[in-house]
Amino acid sequence: MLTKRIIPCLDVKDGRVVKGVNFVDLIDAGDPVESAMAYDRAGADELTFLDITASHEKRDIIIDVIRRTADNIFLPLTVGGGIRTLEDIKAILRAGADKVSINTAAVHDPIFVKRASERFGSQCIVVAIDAKQKQGKNAWEVYTHGGRNNTGIDAIGWAVKMEEYGAGEILLTSMDRDGTNIGYDIPLTRSLSDAVKVPVIASGGAGNIDHLYEALDIGGADAVLAASIFHYGTYTIGQVKKVLSERGVNMRMTR
Amino acid sequence: MKKIAVIDYGMGNLRSVQKGFEKVGVDAFITDKPEDILSADGVVLPGVGAFKDCMDNLEADKLIEPIKEVVAKGTPFLGICLGLQLLFTESEEFGIHKGLDILPGRIRRFPADMLEGDRNLKVPHMGWNRISIKKECPLLSDTADGDYFYFVHSYYVDTPDKDIILTTTDYGINFTSAVCRDNVYGVQFHPEKSQDIGLKIFKRFGEMI
């Protein structure tokens, strides 16, 4: 049976990890390549880099980071942040990434997702959705610019549309929960996962192993993305997998 | 030194395939030139994307004949993911399209109604899954029954020739995840994305050249 995936996410700015990884064996915790290698050894199922470099002119830096990562680790790598053109995607895949995640550009031009999936294949196009609950309602809206701009678009309907346009996977971040450590938005995760056929990665709010379990089991997510609980060494990937596995979640255990 | 040609026809992440071979001490280079393929000691056909687009690209780059020629003359040949699927007769992806027709069989889409408990299984089949070994083969001599590999695909191989099936994998149905006939090998999973367990397959393939 297919296992559920545990995906650490590294925020990278100007070629450096923003929230430093707190592993004892790292010489340079700010180096994304070294952090990626540490997660590779720790048994992560995939890795994600979110490039938050503000300037489009500095994109060469992330390309170099991807290249050096791909030279050293043999694990699926997703790269997101600031992707606007087919050329951006091509450069990232050529450097050695397997998937790109598209967020704002999809909202501005949904056809971009269609073109990207037709050109490169659905399997490498992840659509990232930042969603916030509508006040007092069992509904969520799509936000852009790190949760500042409300597009008014219904998040569930948007996910279905992105699937139709060729998204191979949805990365769903709850903007209400992101950075809170109080747990994923389970109703959102479940509603969206039930609405689409493609895999859903839950993101935003992980603070402990129970949260991961809820997202994967009750939320129906296929994977969980987390940053701080791994970076700060709250849990190792191995601990998380062991506990989840004992609770009946299908995990890939590594030696 | 002997060299493996990794065929470039404009699709996907070839760099990881090349680097994966390098990591296990096998020389590999990326090429789209028929003469390079014909003179290589081993050939790898990677690939992601749509079946028809890939066949069209191979055709446009005049790579179909060289591929058939190296297969016929006994050069070790490895298809990965879509590269495995292209080896077969035809595919149902977006209409019926002809493949390289080196191995018999049809590429079919996973059924829409596969269940796990009360939930529909997602398509693409994306993530880590196990293989069950059906037949001994030098390609798998470092691989154990039940090892995990990384998969990403919505279509699978359906072959009438059960003798070519090396491994199967369970995802709603029990599908063929690796094949072998003479010098032709194919894997549905991505060895270059399956950490050390994946690279062992590259090492074994490198030893055949």
C-alpha cells in the first residue's frame, strides 16, 4: 500500500535558510543543501524549498541551490515561490527539482497551470492554495501575498478547477493556522481532500504528532508538510513516523 | 571507461538520473543525438509527461530507430516511468497512441473507483510504495521483496506476457512495477528518487554494460 508522506519544508531567502534548522550535526544550519541532506538521512519522504527571495533578478541563486541539492540527494524535491513563467519552471526542473508549486501566478492566470501541465506533465505541477475561513461559515477563501489579499474565490471550488486544469497535487495551507502550532485546519483539509482526486498535502499549524495524525487520518490528507516542529528539533522524522505507524498510519520506515 | 547514454527528448528532470549513476560510480551522459545512443554501452530512457507528447518528441528528434536498433543488438536498456511505458505496444492516455512496441501490452489508466476503506484512492499514484518480486533478475540482486520505491504515475502497464513481469505493486489493483526481457529492463518507479535503495538498481544496471 502507498504510504503517507512526511515533508519538511525549508524557507530559503537569497540562498539561505530563513528559519534555521536546529540539528546538532550541522556545520552550517543556514545552508539549504546541508539541511536538505540532514533531512534525507533522517528519513523524510520528500523535500520542499519555498524560495522567498523578493527580487526576481536573484533567481539564479535558488537554481544553484537546487542543482547542489540534486547532486547530493536522491529524494523528490519540490520548489515553490515566485514562479511566473514556463521558463521559470523549465529552469527549476532542469536544475534537478521534480515538482514546482505555483500559487499567486495560478490566481492571476489560471490558464498558466493548464499550459504548464500540458508542457511538463501534471505530475510536476503542484498548485499551492492559501486558504482562510470565511467568518462564521463552513467555507474558505483563497488568499494571496502571504494571507494579505483576499481573492474572494472559494477554496474548494478553486482546487477542483485547478485539478481540471492539470494540477497533479494540491498543497493546502491554512492561513488561520500557519505559524500557530495549534494544529492543521481539519475541516478544510477534509473538505478539500474529498473534493479532488489528486493527492493533497496539508500545511499550516503543526505543533505535535497528534496534529499530523489528525490531518492524515481525519483530514484525509495524503501528506503533511511541516517546518518548525522539525527544524527546531521538537521531533525527529523517525520519531514521528514511529508514532504514526503505531497508530495505524501507513508509513515508510527507513533504516 | 564505459558510458551510459541518458536520452534527452525535452522532458523532465534528467539531471537526477545522470547524478544517480555518477553516485554509484557509473559514467552517464545526457544526449539527444542518435549517434551517441548507437555507440553507448548502455541506454536509459527516462521520461515524465504525456505518452503521445513523448512519442512525438522521440519521433521529431529521430530517436525511435536508434532506440530499436540498440535494443535489437543487445545493448542493456532501461526505461524509467514513462520510459518504461513507451516500450509497450500502445497507450490509452488521451486516446489510443502507438508506443515503441518493443514489449507487448497496453498502458491503461488506474480505475476511477478504487477504494481504500471508505475512501477513493487518489490518482496519480504518488509517493512511496512497495514492490513484490515475482522473478529473479540481476537488476534486482540488491533489492529485497517489500522494498519501498518512489512512484508518480496515473497509468500502468498491462501485459499479456506474464514472463516479463519482475515485480508488482499494490495500489487498488496489483499492477506491474518492473519488467525485463533479455537486455530490456523497465521500472515504473523512480530509482533516482528512491534514495539508496533506488541507486542500487542503477549500480546493478551499470554492472551489465
